[in-house]
Amino acid sequence: MNQFERVAFYTLGCKLNFSETSTIARLFEDGGFAKVDFEDNPDIFVINTCSVTENADKKCKQLVKRAKKISPESMVIILGCYAQLKPEEISQIPGVDLVLGANEKFNVLAHLEKKSEVKVVHDNIKHTHDFIPSHSFGDRTRSFLKVQDGCDYFCTFCTIPLARGKSRNASLAQTIQEAQKIAQTEVKEVVLTGVNIGDFGQGSEENFFALTKALDEVEGIERFRISSIEPNLLSNEIIDFCLQEAKRFVPHFHIPLQSGSDQILEKMRRKYLSGLYAERVQQIKTINPDTCIGVDVIVGFPGETDEDFLTTVNFLKDLDISYLHVFTYSERANTGAPKLGTKVPMETRRERSKILHLLSDRKKQAFYQTQVGKNKTVLFEQEENEGLLYGFTENYVKVKTPYDARLINQIVSVQLTEIDRDGLMKCDILTNFAS
């Protein structure tokens, strides 16, 4: 019998964090602990943190306070990116018992046995070399498969290399084994995730293109989706394979841009300029005009003038893309960005963010409009919501339909009929469920 028996998990941040939390949760369950909900009076709280924005740091502090209110005698463990970057700061948060850096988060059970008072187990990120294969578990519909960790790019706005270390991955064979574990479950769709997944193999004979070809042969998984890939690493051979030859890869790419101004891209130390980005989009849309393309953009980077921002807006207006993820720049310790230009006032950052959010809404509406009347397949989620079921087409159009239990966790042929007032797509079910 464990001294602490019930453990709850909370994940902040990216899909990569979710895959790692699931793996850590399985370690606890294998160790005899019972996984419970956050509100269910657990003995241990494990909070996996993000540090991409200042809000993530604040959210961590709020969660610790909430955890101690739910279960005052509980142990609180903090791990993840924020724990690697600011371990001593976290250890001063009232209620925190254990802080684990990047090297130690997967050894959490061993550290539980040694705990006596507030404890920080932390090492220089340069000493972090191991890759722990991970995948998320618990959602019958899809799983996030971690194929890569760390980053060698050191963009001037980003702390991820300081939090996660150098780019690394398991071998291609080991990654396929992890995918085959998922294939033994009910999961229909796997989302490939990492910090910089296109860097898989780091220039060895194994690379991301070889990985996509190998994953495409994994029986038992019906869809693979690429979560995010740098434009300079999204080669034409990857695009051609995923859109023309692959059996399981869906026509959906999420490609970070960050700025449409070449001047700002150079200050950010990105590995491409806007011309290469436009070429990638054109290549994708030439092969398959129905492909969904998502874009990350940062507003308010130091030195971003009104002219730079207008250049970004006009560049995005002309691109045949489907939606934007808009991030408001926030100052981060130990990054080069604050030294590279005049600080953009927060009010200006917010205004620019609003403009791009409106542009995203228009791009999404226009993309959805091109899909009306077409036949697609939808993977429906497992949860009913007010008498409706929701799901996504292969090209990431969000669809809703009246609840029907036969549709749950099924890939169903549909005809997309109209865009509802809430911006989602309605459909007619074409799959015949008659016995």
C-alpha cells in the first residue's frame, strides 16, 4: 500500500506536454497508484507546466493554490518547462513539495520515496540527452505521439531550448513500436508531436520523411496528422508523399510563420524568409486545394513597426491558408529578443492581435465555404454535447451532427451541407449503418 494512493494530473501547454503527462500517469498506475480527477481530493497533484507565455507561469501558481484548497494535506509536484527554467522560484510557491527538472520528470516515483521537505531536483539542460518515448492515452478517438524533443534553433523569442535541451529522438524502429502500441487500442487518429518534429534524425540516415513513410505502413491506425512542422523542414518530398501517396496521412499542415516581414524573421533568427513560406503553401495547394493549412503568428515582437505589421497582414491576406494561431509577444528571461528593438506597447500588441484574429475568422470562413457540398470523412468524438456530436474531417473542418451513438469514434463518410451560425459545418451522413 502506498503512503499516497490517489494521484491527479494537470497539463499546461502543448500537445507534447499532454503526451508526456500520459506517460508519467502510466508510471504512477504501474506503481500501484490510483489516477483520479483533479477535484477528487487526491493525495498527490502532478502539474506539468509550460513556460511559453507569462500567463502559463501565473496559471501554475493558481493551480497550486487550487490544489491545496481541494486537498490541504496533499503533496504537490511541479515538472515541465517552467520547472526547468525557474526551479527555485517555483519552490517558493506556498504548497509546492517537489520540483523536477527536465532530466528527472520521468523519475518522479523514485524522488517520491526520498521526499522530506521542499525539494528541487534540477540539472543544467545541457546534461539532458535522453529521449523518453511517450503517447497520450485516455481519449478513445486520438492520441498524441511524441516523436521528437528539444530544439537546436534558438529563435530569439523562445525559451524552449533552455527548457527542453537539444533536439533528439528515438530511433525510427522504436518510434514505430510506440505507434504500434497505440494501434492496439481503440484510437483511430494519431497526432505526431514534438518541439521541432521535422528535425527527426538530425541529418542522419533516418529523417522525418523516412518516419512518415514507415508510419504510413502501421496497421490499425486510420489517420496520422502532423501537428506542426517548420517550413524549412517541410520538404517537397514530404508534401508530395503526404498528399499523393500516403494511405493514412491527412491533408492538413500546421506551419509556423511568426511574421510576414523578412526584417522581423531575421531578428527572430528564423531559418527561412517569407518567400520560402509562400512557396510551401503554393506547393501544397497545387497538389490538393482542399488541404487545410494553419499558421502561427507572433505580434508585437520588439522593433515590429506599423509597416512590419502591415507587411504581415498583407502577406497573410494573399496566402491561401485556412486559419491562424495568433500569439502576443511576451518578454521572456534569457532570450535575445528584448535587445533587438524598441518595446512595442502592450495596447498596440493587443490591437494587432485583434486584427489578426479577425483575419483568421475570415480565412476560416472562406476555407469552410470551399468545402460546402463536398464528400469527406469525419472522425466523431466520443462525448455528447447538448444532443450533438462533433468531429473533424480529414482536412480539419469541424463538423457537428445530431447525436447518434453509432457514430462515436467512427470514421464516417459525409456530405458537407452548410456552415451553421456558430461557424461549424453541418453534414449529411452517407455511411450506411444497416446490419
